[in-house]
Amino acid sequence: MATYAEEKPMFLAKKFGGILLLVLGFVITAYGFGTESNGLGILGLVLLACGVVLLILKIVRRNQSAPL
């Protein structure tokens, strides 16, 4: 599943990975803090942060190639 922009394949792996990390991060954070397990809560927050970073990198990369 690739789209072509300027004859370069752009795979959606970062977008899917970022969304998957966000969902897993939310679930693990809620479970960890709900059961008073700080380790799982912190792990969930780290996964959330990684998901946000991946999505931001995807957006920045897409916007760099489009001059105004």
C-alpha cells in the first residue's frame, strides 16, 4: 500500500504505527493507573509519547515537500 509523491514511495507505516502506539498507550495507561501499578502507567505514557512523535514526524515530512 504505497502512494507516490514526486516519484518516491511513501508507506503508511509511521501513521499506522503511531496510531497503534497511541491506542496501546491509552489502554495500558488506563489499566496501569486503574490498578495502581505505576510501572504500567509510565509504560503507557511512554507509548503515548512515542505515538505522538511518530505522527508529528509524518506530518512534518509531508509538509516539507509542499512549497507555498
